[in-house]
Amino acid sequence: MLVHSKRLWLLASIFLFVGVFSSPTLNFQYHRYDDLSQYLHDVAAAYPNMTSLYSIGETLRRHKLWVLEMSTAPDSTLGIPSVKLIANIHGNEAAGREVLLHLIQFFVTNYSCSETVRWLLDNTRIHILPSLNPDGFEVSVEGKCEVGPGRENARLVDLNRSFPDYFQNNTKPRQYETQAIQDWLTNNTFVLSASLHGGALVANYPYENFMENTDMTQPYPPSVSPDDDVFRHLATVYASTHPTMHLGYPCNNMDREFQGGIINGAAWYPLIGGMQDYNYIFHGCVEITLEISCCKYPLARELPALWDENREALLKYIYQVHQGVRGVVRDNTTHQPIRTAGLKIEGRDSYFRTTSRGEFWRILLPGTYHLQVHAAGYEPQTIKFIVSPKKQKEHITTTWLDVNMPPVVRQATVVSDQVLLLTNLPEEAPMQHSTTTQKMANSARLNFMDISLLISGYITFSVVYLLSNGC
């Protein structure tokens, strides 16, 4: 009887263990807000050493904008790049949110059996925002392939037209969702990003707008960014890995063909207030837009095929964050990291900054480059480096740079062991010079007055002495 009880206890313990640590299930169906939230919470609870769930804000309808971070890299490890993937910025373009949920499921369930998944999680921080517009999704209609309800948010604003725009003044009021993305980018350094859309089959890259007064006669010319080679490479990586995107076929008779399955955003159709330009111009984050289905809101039965078509393309795209250069900027005397140092690749008019830990990253194709580094109080530095096409154990070899910044030298002129003037101190030197000179002048005046008083006192004493003696 006792042996039987022990067996029952052991069996119950095994079932409890399996129940607690088994992965949450994810079916190929559309998940409403509550279901999506529950799934993300279940994943975070089941994989606490691999995932972290947080919200970047709320919508007008009080739906939280959930982000799941996936990584096995220790927080203390320097140089781990961050990637973000966003879907459902248009609420009725729903396939992307389900594809990203299945990407999460794929990562957490394949860490132990997939070398690719394990390497990516060990060397990357992947942030996934499955739905930027949950309010719009809740009123969208499954099977509606063209224009339909839910594209805009609850205030009927197109979120992909509501970001600050470098080229033209954007008069659209800032939205909760837009502000959440802006704050997210301000508080985190993302190196690579992608936004998943629907309604076409193409990888679209910056710029997606022109300066005002540009001739807008169709066909539109491309609006070329300083990192056009990188953007074209990233778009090509995705399109060429996708089984059909690279063919460039249009989804309907009204659309154009896309050579190689990629297109410059402005050359396709210019827009004001887009998210990918905002990421790149204002925060140095390289982002492209992925149109992954001809139907904006395909039927649920099409989701398995959509996942299969985009799985390898997404993995290969994330992998590109390791292409290029990374490193740390430090004070060469104290060896402390220098935060918010300004960096620029010579010949490319685009800028990026170091993190609070002095880290930096830049996606670059193989070649020879010069990195320019500037920081307040330090001598500017220019470092030559090479991005190699070689791979290590079948993985991209990233170039690492340790940038040591010498502080600005403060030169001094010494006279009679007194410092009269400190140079290389803008706005401060004249004040110090004036103060020192003033002190010397005051000291001279005091010495002169002391001598005058001494002489006057001596004369007065002599006169009094003579008079007192009858002279």
C-alpha cells in the first residue's frame, strides 16, 4: 500500500512538473486582445530565464501595448544588440500579429534543439510588439482584403502617418500609440527593426518622403538615404529568403511590379509621418516595412502557410543585426564609459549615439570605413576599421572597436607659481582670467595703500615728536 502511494505521488509530481513547465499552446487562429495578452503572460511565466514581458503604453481604449523581450544573454554583457519587430500598426492588417506570435512560440520551444535559435537568443535581445493598434484590430473584419474598418486607431488616425517627419511638417496630432513608440526609442537603443504590414508582397525601405517643393510627377523617383546600400541589402535578404516575395509580382492589376521584391518607400508612394523614417532619422535605428500578404486580413486557415513563408526570412533578417561594427567608447584615463557620444561613419550623413554604458552598433556591409567620434570634453577621434566578409563557425564576424577618448588638455601659463590663465575652457577662461587679474590688481592696490599709510604715519609721528619737543 505504501509503495502504491509513493508511485501515485511520483506520478502526480511528474504531471505537475510537466504542467508547470510545458510551453503555452498557440493555435493558428486570430487572437483578440485578451487572448493575446494571456498568451504573452503565459510565455513570460513559463520561460522566466528567456523572456520578459513589459508594456510601453496604453491606447485610448485602455489596451496595453505589450512587448515580449527574448534573450538568454546576461544583462551585464556589453555589446549585445537589440532588435525590435512590430506588427498591426494598421489594425485591419492582421496577419503580421499572428506571425509574430508564432515567432515567439518558435523561439521559446526550439532553444534546446535549434542551433540558429540558440545562437540568436544567446547573442541578441529581441523585442516583439505583436500589435501597435489593438483598438483598430478589435473592429476589423476577417477576410476583408482591401480597405475596411480598423485601419486607423480609436481616434480614426492612421498611425503610420502620425510620426514627426524630417522632410515636411506633420500637422497630425500625436497619438498615444505614436508617443509610446517615441518614448520606447528614447529609452532604448535599437539597432534593427521591422514593421509587418499587409496588402502587398514587398520589402519597402527608407526614405519614404521628399523635401517640400520636390517635383511629385509619377513615376516617383527614389528618395535615397545615406545608408541606401544597407537598406537595399536588408530588404533583399528578406525578399530573397521568402519563397515568392523576390519574384516581385503585384497583388492586383492596379499595383506595379517590384524588382527583386524590394522598393524604395518614396518611389512606391511618398507619405508624411511614417514610422520607418522616424526610426532611422531621429534615433539611428535601421527599420524597413515588410508587406507580407496580398490580403490585409486573410482568413485564419491561411495563417499556417503565411507562417511557413515568413519564418526563415524573419530569422535571417534578425541575424543581420550582427553585420557591421560595434564597440564601447571610454575615457582613456578613467576607463569609464562615455554616454551619448556622437558617432558617424565618414561619408555617411547619418548619426548615432552611445548608450549609458558607452556601447554602439552600426550595420555595415563588408568594406573599409572610418568611424568619427565626438564627445563633450574629449578630443575627437577618427578610427579606421574593416568589416570582413568572413564568417566564424558559419556566423557573421562582427568588427569590435574599443574607442578610448583622451580628455581635452587644459594648458596653463605659470608666472611666479601662480596660474594666470587656463586655456581650452570656453566661456569659463575669460571669467577665470578676469578674476585672477582682479585679485592681483586688488593686491597691488592694498600694497600701495599700506606703504602710503606707513609714510603718512611716519611723517605725522615726526611732526608730533618735534612739536612736543618745542620745535
